[in-house]
Amino acid sequence: MNALLTVSGVSKAFGGLQALSDISLQVHRGEIFGLIGPNGAGKTTLFNAFTGLYTIDRGEIRLNTTRLNGQKPHQVLQAGLARTFQNIRLFAEMTALENVLVGRHARTTSGVVGAVLRLPGTRHEEADSRERAHALLHRMGLAQHAHRLARNLSYGDQRRLEIARALATEPSLLALDEPAAGMNPNERAGLRELLLQLQADGLTLLLIEHDVKLVMGLCTRLAVLDYGVKIAEGTPDVVSRDPKVIAAYLGDEAL
């Protein structure tokens, strides 16, 4: 497989705390790649480095041929990497449809003049965006909630809406930070099927997730962090039997 995301020797410190130490990994096109480890291992720090929220001290991050480190979050998004957050970050007072349209804005080209004068190109682009947004809501099982405020949706539906908004940016890599957090078993099963469908459609996924059974049954490959260091990488079968991973993270949950 060809590498879509390449992380080379990435390090990040906060004062005297070394959050990431010489992390290197590759995410291949078309796979679901998991990033796991105990709390405080550096997983979200690495996600934030991928997406331009943190500036790394050393190393390089590339998406295809685009160098991501040093880029702003909106530039990372335009390069093709979209993410969701561990704590849901929807626009609570906007409808589900409006939240997805915010994501579509990353792929629109009409400027202020076109919007003010209602030029034909702008109207066409707006109509296309609404059509695509409705299609995404339908795919997420949220079509009936298109005009409901995001804050009035159930927790599971809010999770799905955040994924729909990220997909609206047309990413080549979708990074999900604990997408199953707070979901009940039925919602988790539905999420698993959704992510497999997205992979089947050719999308590459990268996720942090604490549900060990979900990760082991879903991911093509995994990397394990502990205290900011990568201690293992490989298929779920290999990683789940690694003594360092069992000692640091899996414990009795080892398969």
C-alpha cells in the first residue's frame, strides 16, 4: 500500500514535559488505522499535531506530498485531513443541516461579491452544497433531523452529525478522536458498520478509541503509545499479544 500520512521523528514538549518522543508511523491509503494507549500517552497531542493545533518541536508530518507541520488548521483541512473531537464541538444553536453546510464551506469558492450580488455561480454552488449536505445527513441516518437544532439531538446523533460535518469537507483522511465515547452498545455497533462502509468507499480513517474490542475488530493496523513513545505497531493480532502493550495498556483485556 502507498502511505497517505507519513509521520517522521515527531517530538513535542510542553515545558519540562516530553509529550511526544520521536514518533514515526505511516497510515496507508484505504485502511483504518488505530492509535491506542493509556490516558496521557500522547494520542490527542499527536492528533493535534496532525491537524495544526500544535506546532511540533522536531520531525515532519506529510499528507501525500503536502507538509502539514507549520500549517494552520484550515490549511490542513484544505489539504484533505478532517477530524472530529473527543468532546463534541457542534454549533449547538444551528440546525443539523447548517452544521454540515459549515463543513461544505471548506470546498466552496464563491467570494463575498458573489454572495452579496447573488450571482448565478454562487447560487449554483449553494444549491449543490445543500444537496450534498442532505445526502450526508441521509447517509448518517439523520435526514429526519435536518432542521432540528444540534443541541436537541441525542448524544449518538450528535456524534454522527460531527462525522457528517467532517465528511462534508471531502477529506482523503478522516481522523476520529474517540468516536464511540458515550455511545450505547447499539450505537457502537452502528458506528462500526458506518466506518466500515466509509472504508469500503475508499476513505482512509485514523482513530483514537478506548473501546479495545471495537478497535481490535475494526482496525487494519494499530500503533500503541505510552508516555509519548511508540511501543508497538502492527496488526491487531500482533499488537494484542505484545508483552509491552499488555503491561502498559491491555492488561486483562488482551486477546
